[in-house]
Amino acid sequence: MDDVARRAGVSRALVSLALRGSDKVADSSRRAVLAAADELGYRPNLAARNLASKQTRTIGLIINDLHNPYFPGIADGAHDAVGRFGYRLLMNSAFLSPRDEIAAIEMFIDLQVDGVILTGGMASSKAIEHAARAVPMIVVSRPLPSSLLDTVNNDDYLGSTMVVEHLIALGHRHIAHISGGPAAGAPQRLAGYEETMRAHGLERHVEIGAFTEVSGVAAAQRILASGRAVTAIFAGNDLSALGVLDVLDAASRAVPDVISLVGYDNTSVAALRHIGLTSVEQQRHEQGELAVSLLIERIEHGRTESVQRVVTPTLVVRGTTAPPPP
Amino acid sequence: MDDVARRAGVSRALVSLALRGSDKVADSSRRAVLAAADELGYRPNLAARNLASKQTRTIGLIINDLHNPYFPGIADGAHDAVGRFGYRLLMNSAFLSPRDEIAAIEMFIDLQVDGVILTGGMASSKAIEHAARAVPMIVVSRPLPSSLLDTVNNDDYLGSTMVVEHLIALGHRHIAHISGGPAAGAPQRLAGYEETMRAHGLERHVEIGAFTEVSGVAAAQRILASGRAVTAIFAGNDLSALGVLDVLDAASRAVPDVISLVGYDNTSVAALRHIGLTSVEQQRHEQGELAVSLLIERIEHGRTESVQRVVTPTLVVRGTTAPPPP
DNA sequence: CTTCACTGTTGAAGCGCTCTAATCATTGTG
DNA sequence: CACAATGATTAGAGCGCTTCAACAGTGAAG
């Protein structure tokens, strides 16, 4: 920076101001500084800048599982929003391990990021709240009520009722649900299913599974083995729906002619033509954007009371749902 | 840090040494420092540490496209290796934009990371080489020969010959290839296909596409429309294979009974039971690990001559390949 | 005893920036 | 023409750590 100052014939302080676009720098000096910096190939050292200014204009995003096609949409939204606010994004993954998840949060805190977005995740709420004391934090796609942090979630209950209403409107009466058990959002989806079925006076049929392909396979096999005349299956998420799809295929139950199938999350796999799974879009892009703007409120306007935002999902109808056979 | 020093009854310098596990700290002092740090909940400021020590023990990983299921495997490998070397990983995405890709690299340089791993990517080799002058860099899964950086790639030529040999061994003679055009690795896969076909005296049938689902759809339609008696299709990657699968399905050409289909990359989608696509595993975990250790060689042992490592792929046979119909 | 070689510890000088308060230059005002 | 007001610039302290050279303290060797 001294070199740039010398070359531009100004002081180091002015170089600092000019480079950050201060309006109290004369146009002539600004041009001289910019030219000198360019000629010297000067790039400011962020560590020094962060240290001196005590802020990084950086937001840390922790992706729970890189292999899960659900999360990239959130990252996209965050990326777009962050750019608008003049911040930058730094990412890390929890690599599906609560240990690594906490390590990622702590690393961001040590790096002095201005805020942290945590997606999904399995770390204990105690550990997360502890971290939230050290940095503005928002948890996305995991219902985690806390007075210390904000949350953004899709309305899983509503999304679930939309699925069931769709199936009922098609004429289905025997609809089974494969629940994700205790996984994030699963209880809400289960509740939506149960309430809607009850409201329509229909009998419920729930299999407890998980949000994985194999659990979908197992649950589908149990449903077939039960002998009950199910005409539609509402899987807790897309991945388990794919497991179901495979079982139905192997058992020669045509989808959707004999059995309709619905997933949840509207992941890229569901959108593949060859799969064409009816699913629920959680507005991930919007969730990501919302997370950033809520974080900025805390960072720049010092908000401290916690906010829980809910986003409205939409049903994406594809080829796996149709009226039941006569 | 001063607080910790005071509480432990030592100097700040010794706190620094103790916290970093120096062996020239008396056990008693070390315990005192650790206890004091713990009681005070002290966490060192990384910006300050990086600034003072001029190293970050951090490696930056740039994922070309978060939506592409190919990349997480590399990240996993890098994550594992980085831990073994006592470094930490920081990630960013190129969000499929050459602009953002360069921005991500520059951000890492500004943050003074010790090394950068670039996966895939579309930035110009000139821009990448320019960045490689500022920080040790390695490019993974993109053939980019340069004396300024290292590369790790899967042997696409070999993988491609393995696919063709597999199909020929099954009895296929009329094998079409859908090329990824100029995409990373595509020319090598094309060459492997052409050479192997030629070596066996078989006629080649190449459709130029891209590494996307829609391009697979278009190419498959062209193949069917050509009227040539193709019994096997080797798609350039899994995604385009899925497009092919859908077209074959719609045209009632049973896979693999009538037509065999092979992809490339062995992504998680190929592994889904319902898809079960025969594909080529690029040893992504190994590529990620290798990238880190090559980077460490540059960082810690000052290696400057460039290294190009090639990893041997393996064929993963699943349900989409079988002997051709009689 | 003195000397020497360690081991353990510390004071102080930076690392490369930002930011406050002070200074300098210029213009407008009475 | 002095003076205030405004705008542009700068000196220098400081951010929280590392690191180097210097310094005690200790026990072995002479």
C-alpha cells in the first residue's frame, strides 16, 4: 500500500480511502491511486483489512450435505442476495457430521465473519445457540425456535396439505404417507397429512421411515405387504420417493396408472424427465435470499429480537400423479 | 490474549506459544494457559494470526457447480486429506459463471489462503495462470496443462475404452457415442471411443452434444431418427445418459434388452436403484485427496515444477447394459 | 566455585491495513 | 483583506496476534 501511495504521490491513508470508494477523495487523486494500484497489481490484504476494520463484509454459509441436491438452491439464493448487499460469501460443509458442523461454525467465528447461515444440520441446539452468542446467525430449513437466532423455513405443514388435497382432488381415498421420522420438517409434514386426511374423513396409513432412498424402499415394501388397497403414496421427500418408485416398478405397479406417487423438496432428480416426480418446491432460492437479508438486518441495523420467517411452498405436478384406477 | 496471559500469570508471548502447542513451553505453564483460555472462553482471532504469521493453514476449494452431483466426491476427499495435514478447508462456488469463478479465486488470494483447488471450471486458462502466480494452485477434473500449476485428472481416454470394451465383450457391434463437445474431458472420451472402435474394426457413430440432460434427449432422438441399427449408446456423462434413457423409454426401446446404455461420472443419480446406470467412476475421493497432498508439497516443501497426475477410473456395471438382442 | 549450555520465558517490534483527529489548501463572506 | 467555512489530505495510533532477540534460571562440567 505504501508503494501505491508513493507512486500516486499521496499518503497511505488516502490510498485506503480511494480504494474503498470514499466520497471525500478528489477525483484526480482517486484516478492517480487507481492507476498506481493497477500498474503495481496491488491487492489489499484482507486479513489486515479485517483486523483493522473489525468487520469482514463476509457471510459464512454452511451446507449440511453437499451430496444432497436440496441445498444448492439455498446457496444460489444466498449468493445472489449477498452480492446485492455488497458482501461476499464463504462456504463450508458440515459433511453430515455434527462435529464438523460445529467446527465449521467455529471456524467462521474465528475468521470474524459478520454472519453465519446454517442450513439443515444435526448439531445440538445448545451448541448452535452457544455459537449464536458470538455471531449473528440464521438457521435455514430446520425448525429451531430460539431467541438467539433467526430461522427461515418452508411451511411444511401447508406443503403437506397441498399434496394431500391434490391427491384427494384426483379422486384418491387410500393415501399412505412415509414419514421422515424426526428429520427436519418431517413432523410438520406428517401433521399436515394427518389433519387433511382426518378433515376429509379418510383413514390414515403412516409408515415411519427416514429421508433416504433405502428407507423408501423398505416402507414401500411394507405398504405392499400390508395388503391394503393403497392408490397413492406421499413420500416424505424425493429421495425416499425414488426408493418407492423402484419398488413399485419391480412389483409392476404402474405409476401413476395404478399408484400415484408424490415426493417433497422438488430436487433436481425429481425434475429429470425420466423420473418426473410430482413434488413440493420449498422456494429454496427465496429462503437463501431471505436468510441473507435477515442477517444483514442484524449486522447493519443491530436487530437483536429473533425472527422466524416462513415461506409458502408450491406444488409441482409432474407425471407420477393421476386419478386412481376405476 | 492479554487477559489469558494475566490470568495464567505468564506473558502474552507464552500464551501464543502454548496455544499453538510449542514444545518449548513448560508443562505447568501450558496447563495454566489452557485452563485460563478455557475459563475465559478465549478464541484466537484468525485475521490477526494470519496477518502476523503470514500463513493461514487454509486451503480454498472452488466447486464449479453445486448442482452438479459430480463435485461433492472431490470435496469429500479434500476434506479428509486436509484434516490429516492439519489444514482447514474453505469453500466457494463458481456458480457456473467464469466471472464468479475468477472472483472466488481472487477472494481466496486476498484472504491469503495457502493454496487453491479449482474443480472443473470455465475460466480462461490465462486468467487461471495469472492467479497461479499469486498462490499455489491445482486444477482438478479439467485438463489444463501449464507450468504454473498442478493438475489431477481421471484418465478419460482409458475410462472411455473400458466402456467400449465392456460393450463389445457383451457382443455389441453398433455402438453410438454422444460426445460432450468441448467440455472438460469430452475430447479424451471421444478419442477413447474412436480408437477402440477402430481397433476392433467397428464403424463409429458420434453425435455431438453437451454434458446436459437436454442434449442427451436431442442426441438420442437423432440416433433413433438415423435409422441405423444401434444396440448400445455410450453417453458422454450421466446427465446426458438420463436424457437418452427418457427418449428410449418413450420410444419403447427397452433398456437394456433392446438397447444398452452407459454413462460417465458415476454420479449419485446413476446409482439410484430406479436408474441403475452403468457408468465410470472417476475416483473423485482420490482426486480430492491427491489435490491436497500435491498442494501441500508446494506449500511446505516449496516445489515449483508442475505435476500432472492421472487417476485410473473404474467401470461400474449396473442394470443398463446387457448383451444385444439376438 | 565459575563457566557453559540449555530450557523456559519475555519485551518489543512488526504484520498490512483502518480510522480519528489534526493539518493544509481553497473558496466565499463581510 | 482578514476570517470562517468547507473540502482534501495526512500523521500516527492501533487492530490482535507472531516471532525474534535477549534474558533469567538451572544443573552439569570443569
